Amino acid sequence: TDPIGIEAAKIAAKKQSTGTSLHVQSHSERIFLDSMAKCTKRCMHLVCTGASLLKRKMKDQATKCLNGHRPYKLSFKFTGVNFLVVCTLWYLYIDQLRLAFFPHTADSACAIISCVVWFILFIELIMEVFIRPSEWRALIRSDKAFLPSTCRYLSTFHLIAETISLIFFIPEFLCVFTGDTCGGERNGITLGELVLKALYGPTKLDSFYGNAYLCMLRLRIFGLVRHWTKMWLNCTFVLEKGKNGEWQIKRGQGLLIPQGKHIRQREEAYAIGDS
């Protein structure tokens, strides 16, 4: 035996096994890379298809919305009720906004507008009392007291609260009739002066008067709540005649309310028609 030949044979066998393993490894890597490339290509195709579909859908919905096509509707209306709501918002916030943001030169204009708004809200409150049915007291004590047709009228609780708030709003525009300078010292009963009394006194009685006036300011929200309640009732409970000629209470197209949904058809429907 030749030891040199044996050693050469071993080296040759080792090189052959190494080359075979490298060939198998490179083939496996090539298969893996091919599969990854196919998967990436498939994912990119799906993403591009989804993005293209989403773009077409968004473009279609935007076109419908801008042109007022179904299911979108673009409209604008300004009714007498909207005007009363605007007056109520002015009445609710104007004295705070005037103190916080408006210059003192705008006090006279704000007082004049507040005077007009006050008279409008006062007349509206009187009209709300006049449109009550003649049997109002008996109606609120009957089983129809909580029907939507009854809740649309002005309740006594709202009447008292809104009357008190209107009375406490008078000092804000009293300077228009007295000839005093609007925005200055006005008998110590304006919002700014009473806020200072509530904070600094100097006596406990002055502080009480200031805090009591600030509590009365919260009553102004009653008018806005009343208008919102009427809007909700008108949008939610609609009285319609069915195919059989009978009155039914239908759920209207109110905010966050299913359209066309009927609630229970019982004696309430006839009670609304009779009232």
C-alpha cells in the first residue's frame, strides 16, 4: 500500500463531498429565493389592486357627495326656528364673549343687539303660552301627558325658568334706555361687576349676590334645551296614515335613529291624532 496515494484519495473524496453539499445548499437557497420573490410579487399585486379599488370607490363617493346624489343630499335652509335658535345662542353666550374677546368699543352695539334679541325671545315665550290647548291643565294630568304631541308645548317649569333668566338679562342692555355709557359702571348689576363681587366681596353679602347671579345664568340654557327637544320630537316621532287609513307613529329621520322604523302601534297613535 502506498500511504501517499491513500492520503490523496482521502483528500479527493473530501473535496467531492464538499462540492456535493455546496451544490445541494445553493439549490435550496435558490428555491427559497424564488418562492419569496413570487410571494412578494403576489402581495404587491394584491396591494396595488386594493389601492386601485379603494381609489375608485373614494372618487365615486366624493363625486356623489359633491353633487348631492344619493345617498348624499346637500341642502341649506334657514327657518324661523333657526332664527330663534341663533337668538338663543346670542342670549346664552354674549355677555361672556363680550367680556372675554370683544373690545370696549363694541359694548354699545352688543347692548343694542341684546335688546332686540331679548324682545324677540320675550314675544316667543308669550306666543308659546298662547298656543297651548285650552284643556292644557287637564291634559298634563291625564294619560296623554307624556305623549310627543303634549311634550311639544311649553311646560310650566320651562316657563318659570326662562322668565327668571330673561329678567336677569335686562341689566345687560338697560343702558340703551337710560342713556348711561354701555360697558361702564351700571348700578353694579352687570356680569363683570358681579363676578368681581363674587370673587372679592368685599362683604359676604356681596359675594352671595355675585354667586347667585352666576347661578341664574345657568337658566338661560332652558330655551336652547326646549328648542332641541322640539327638534328631536319632530325628527323622531312622525304621525302618518297607514295603508289601512289608521294613524301610526313612525320613527322619522332623526340623528342616530333608524329610518322607517315603527314603534308599537297601540292606543298612543290614536291619542296623538285626537290631541
